[in-house]
Amino acid sequence: MSNKDHVNIDMGNLIVHNAEMLEGISEENVIAKAKQSVALLIKSLYDLKKTQKNKDFEYGQYEVELPDKLLMFPRQFPLPKAKPMTKWERFKKLRDIRQPKKRSRLVYDDITRQWVPRWSKGSKKKIEKEANWITEDKN
């Protein structure tokens, strides 16, 4: 029986399972078997890489699409349930009310040819007021 008979590789989860008994084996041998398992996993990844199309030879990066998973692990907790919509959310959806776009704080001023605040000190409104100091007299 060869070493590969005991090894199962799940490329979808990137798992190598070695079914050999480890009782009575020294620590160095266990480390050597772990290294062999990792080498098998990397070899399997390189075999997948040869079939892929997206390659970036300049940086040595490859994009590999993994096959389907063989083992499905259970979740610790169930999937979260969808939260029910609030009355306001239902009303918004019914009336197709959208959130207004936020206005930026800065606006472009043609007089100074700079980006100035929309309000407060140095605002566009105050700059226009100072620039247009001559006003027509109203009757």
C-alpha cells in the first residue's frame, strides 16, 4: 500500500487528509508526513494552475478557480433571518421615495477660481456679495 492510498485531497476546501495511523511514530516522521501532505496540496494547486487562463507573468501571480468542495462543514449557528421591514421602509418602497443626494461642502467659485465652502466664513455667497458691491437702487 503506497502513501497516496491514505491521502485524500479536497481542493475546494484546500484540505489534505492523511488516514495513516500515527501511533508509535516519532515526531520527526510526523513532521515529514505533514511536509509531504503540504507538497501534495501545492502540486495539486500547480496542476490546477496549468488549466487556468488568467495569468500575470510579470508578478508571478496566478488566479486559480477551485473545484467544488467534497466536504461540507456544518455551521455553528443557523443563518441569520431576514429582518422585517419597518413601516417607514415599506412606505418608502410603496411610494418610491429615494434618499436625496448629499450636497458637497465645497463649491467652485468663478470669481476666485477656487473651491470655497458652500456656507460659513469665506463662502461663495459672501464672496459674491463683496465682488458685487455696486447695486442698482430700487425705487
